[in-house]
Amino acid sequence: MTPVQGVDQAFWYILGFSAVLLFGITVVMIYFVVKYRRSKNPVASDIRDNYTLEIIWTIIPTLIALSMFYIGWSSYIGLRTVPDDAMEVEVFGQQYSWIFVYDNDKETENELVVPLGRAIKLNITSIDVLHSFYLAAFRIKVDAVKGMPTYAWFLADELGEYDIQCTEYCGVDHSAMLAKLRIVPEEEFEIWLEEESD
């Protein structure tokens, strides 16, 4: 399972449970309001010391919460466990652009080009202020902090162009801090990699 699938699975799992619980609680609430209204039930029922109910309403929510934790933790581990054969790219945030540096010291600004079918590890940091690297299509959002290297990875599994943004306010031109990810065929990437930077 790719990190994108893991994050999406956790999202839909939690959303699904939330929708079912919302519907169930609403139906039960309406039923109780009608059945136990004062005109039909003037003396309130006393359910204190009903151990069966107490066990049920303790165990079921606990199991639901633990299952949500498990699926969330599994997706987090997927985002943090980088395959051994991942291609590494250094990523530097600066006011107001993203700098990408490849193994052969090729450097690009606001354009990340990677080959199709490869796992890509992004080693992320900042040159100046706090930034946040956001690649929505691959469910990546990582703060770029000066002096604190961190990383993220994704599987470049579909050709195309994807938006990269800074999602941490970093100054007056923060909104212009945009970049592109281009996923290209391996042969095209190798040719591009050997070209001189502009």
C-alpha cells in the first residue's frame, strides 16, 4: 500500500465511523425524545447501577477509538518508512521559493522533476524562516525549519504535473511561493538530469 492509499484509507475509515455514529445518535435521540416525553413518561427512569449499560458504553467507544488509532498509526508509519531504493532530493525553503538539489548537484528553483515509478525521498529544511512543504496530491505536509532537517517520501506512480505550496505564512510574498512537481518517464528524466541548470 502506498502512503497516499494509507492516508486515504484512514480518512474514509474515520469519516465512515463518524457518519454512522452521527446518524445512530440522532435516531436514538429522536426516539427517546418522542417515547420518553413528559406527557407519556412523567416519572423519569433511573438507570443508575446498570452495569451492563456501563460496560457497553465503555467498551464499544474504546474499541472504536483504538481501531481509529490503529489505522491512523499504520498510515503514519507508511508516511515515515522510506523504501531503501528511494531517490533522494534535497529541498530548501527560502523566501519565497523552493530549491531542489539532486545527487549530481543539479539545482532547480520551483520545479521538482522525478522519474515515473520511483520512490522519492525529500530531505527538507529551511534557509531562513519557517516554511511548510505541501504536496497535496501525495498527502505530504512537512514543516521546513532552519537547522532542523526532516524528510518525507512519495511514490511517483502517475505521470503529470502537481502543485507544491508553502502552507506556513512566511512573509509578504508567501502566497507566491509555488512550485511544480513533474513526474516524467525514466528516459526523459535521465536526459533532463544531465542538462545544465538555467
